[in-house]
Amino acid sequence: MKFLITVLKIIALIIAGSFIAGLYGILHDQITFTIAPEYFTKFKFIQFRHMIFLHCSDRFNVSVIGFLATYWVGTFVASLLGLVNLIIGAEELFAKTLKAFLIVLLVTACFWAAGYAAGRIITANCSTEQILGWGIYFPRGIKDVKGFMTVGFIHNFSYLGGFAGMIAGNIWLVRNRKKQK
């Protein structure tokens, strides 16, 4: 019976992690859409073309993309955090893993901010022509190259932040377990 309860807790953690990450993705993409709508209308909508609802608003489709682009990261992260927590034998499996997941979110948000800053700083003193000359792919007809580039930085930094956050969450779990002993 204890094994079954543990399995159910891990399944609940994976579902919760997927859902929380998906919600984070929706918020993330709503903010980045505000910064550079063209990143979505000329790039992400094409990338996710099979998931776009033609008769819905851009904001709705941005939410769909945000969820689809991040829920799987939450699935992976929650699975790994739950597994590490299970291996180290921590008490309060569900609560401790959710706290570790919160650490992942906070680290990811910090990386988001770093991506924003990097994008703004790197493009601040450059002309559109200079940025287009860097050899980076830009879809045709981009009007706000600096905004597009900034949102690209934010997205890439956010995935890196999810990975760094996963490491930080696991370190917290292990250290927290040592304190319990």
C-alpha cells in the first residue's frame, strides 16, 4: 500500500510539474509577445503551425504555444526531482519536491531577466543592419530586429535557466535531506 501511495504521489508531481511549467510558459510568452510580437507572428506561429487556431486571437495562440513549449520541461524536471527525492529517501515526498520545483521556477525567472538584459545590452548600440549582418537567422520582413533578438535571448536563457534550476532544486533536496538526518 505504501508503494502504491508513493507511485500516486510521483504521478501527481509529474502532472503538477507539467501544469505549473505550462502556466509559466503562458505567462512567459505573453510577456515576450508584448516585447516583440513578430517573434511569434513571423517565427513561432510558423514553427507551431499545426497547433495554431486560425479563428482565435494572437494572444490566445501565444498562450497555446507557451503551454506546449514548456509543459514537457515541467514533466521532465518534476520526474527528475521526484526520482532524486525518492532515492535519497526524503520524508514529505510531495511537499519537498514541490518546494524544489519552486526553486527551479525562481532560477528560471532569474535567467529570463538575464536574457532580457543581455538582449537589450547587446543590441543597444547596434543598427538593424549590423544585427542582420551577424549571420543569425531572421525571418523576412522583421521590423523590430532588436526586439526579436531580445526575445530570442529570453527564450534561450529561459531553457538554460530551467536546466540550472533543475540542478539547484536537486542540490536543495540533497542538502535538505542531510539536515533531516
